[in-house]
Amino acid sequence: AQSVTQPDIHITVSEGASLELRCNYSYGATPYLFWYVQSPGQGLQLLLKYFSGDTLVQGIKGFEAEFKRSQSSFNLRKPSVHWSDAAEYFCAVGRNTDKLIFGTGTRLQVFP
Amino acid sequence: NAGVMQNPRHLVRRRGQEARLRCSPMKGHSHVYWYRQLPEEGLKFMVYLQKENIIDESGMPKERFSAEFPKEGPSILRIQQVVRGDSAAYFCASSPKTGPDTQYFGPGTRLTVL
């Protein structure tokens, strides 16, 4: 079955600390991988995506993610978190223009 | 280039009423997807449409829910005889005709059923 697992429901970090949000997937083929961010009461904004090629992808707002085929993972990282990064983060998988399958999200809280 | 537009942003209905949610895709996008986000959950796919065609409705509840994407005008998600369990945020996404590509999301419609 196709699924996305985000094992961390809630993460709290101090401003300036590094961040890693985990994402594991189960999919029949190598999927296209996405990370979206959702601020409270808002829609989803794309942070970055992986289709093929270099397994380390750079996104907006200083985020990056690494695709590891052997681990079926696509973890999101940021070297130094800002207070404005507090939001909910969703990992998603899909293929071509097929439907996206989302994880349940990780809520990030940032302390000053 | 305007983004994906959804209206209304907030909708309140009483049990048994109908809810109509509208989505205007980005210019040049002919693929529309609807997702539902229940409280404290991730987004769940509902339906995928192209102009005048339903391509995949595997995520749609069997009753009361319908969707369309006419040749002209926005895509409509229609919920008949709403129940409290329909309270959720409904997001529309669009993507270009040729893929693979990214789905761009609208701001969502938050439906509250009293």
C-alpha cells in the first residue's frame, strides 16, 4: 500500500538550532517527493521537490532535503531555524500528475 | 500570475444544507485536485478532474459528495445534506497540462457544520 509516515507529531527547537524532520514512504515505484509547509489557517506552500537526479535538493527559506532510496526516506533539514519557521510540515509522495499522498504532518514549535 | 483561488474562505452550514465550494485553477492549468483536511490530520485526496472529466474519484465518499470542472468556470465541490463530520478544510490544487509537475494549492475553504 502507498503511504507516508512522519514519525514526529510535534517537534520543539530553539531559534538558531538545526532541524531535521523525518519522512518515510512506501510506494510501488520511485515516487516524486515533496515537502509542503502550512502556517496556521493558511494553505500549503511548496518548500521543495524531488523528481530525479541529485538526491540532495535545495528549497526555499533555506530548507533542503535528501532522498535516500535504500531507506525510503526524504528527510527535511535546515541548519538554523528562525522563529518564522514555526508551522506544520507535510511530506507527500506522488507520480506525474497523480494524486498526492500526504503524511500526517509534523508541527514545529520554535522557542526564542 | 494569480495563484489558485478558492471561495468562500469560510463557510458555515447547518446540518442538512448544501455546501458549494469553488476553485479557480492557476492560469494555464487544466488539472484540478480536491483534498480534505480533517482536524489534526494530513490532507486526504478526494477527486482529480480535468476539464469536463472526472479522472479519479477514488477518495470521494460514495454519497452526498460530487465534483465537476466545466469547460468554462471554476471547479465545484458540492456536498449535499451536510453532517457535522463534513466539517473540515477543503483544499484545491492545480497543475499544468503536461507533467510531471507540482500541484499548487489554494488557501482552502474551511467548512463548519452546525
